[in-house]
Amino acid sequence: MTCAFCRAVGRHYSDSCDEVVEVPVRRQMIDEREACEECLEHCRRGKRCPKYYVRCYHCGGYDHHSALCGLPDESEVTTATLARARHSLAEATERIGQLQEDLRLYQY
């Protein structure tokens, strides 16, 4: 097995390449080589591609190889955004509690 991106032999599968990790860069490499987006090789494309009926591991789509799927990157961004939002909510909730306590002290 040869990685379609870094060309390492036997080290990892293409979708696990740690040298070329960004999907846009991977897509550009495949486009420049005029390789198939489903098998990452030169093939007869379309229904004649050996990977034509293989679903993407990440999104379940049929039109691209798992190594070219943007969903994992989107998931990481979404997860990070959600974590920041939860942290902000916790801080805001704590601040509201402090302000409510201050109001109680000043009312009496």
C-alpha cells in the first residue's frame, strides 16, 4: 500500500497520512495528478472505478475517498466551537450568580 499523498510505502493508509493532513491540499494533489477522487489512482473512473460503490467512512457519500472528506475537519471545528460556547456559558452563569448575590446584599 502506497500513500496517495506522501507516497510512503507500507507506513499508513492515505486517509491516515500525517504529512499531508489538510483536505484542500490533498484534493489539489489528486487534481494535479489527474487521479480519481474515489480510488486516488489513475483508473477508468465512474462505474468502472474499483472504489465506485465504496462509501466514505466519514460521511457515507459515494463520490470521494475518505481521505478527501471534509467532515472530520468540520467536526473538529464544531467541537472546538461548542467547547468554547460551553465555557462562555459557564462563566456567564457564574457571573449572573455573583451579580444576584450582590443585589441581595444591597437590597437590605
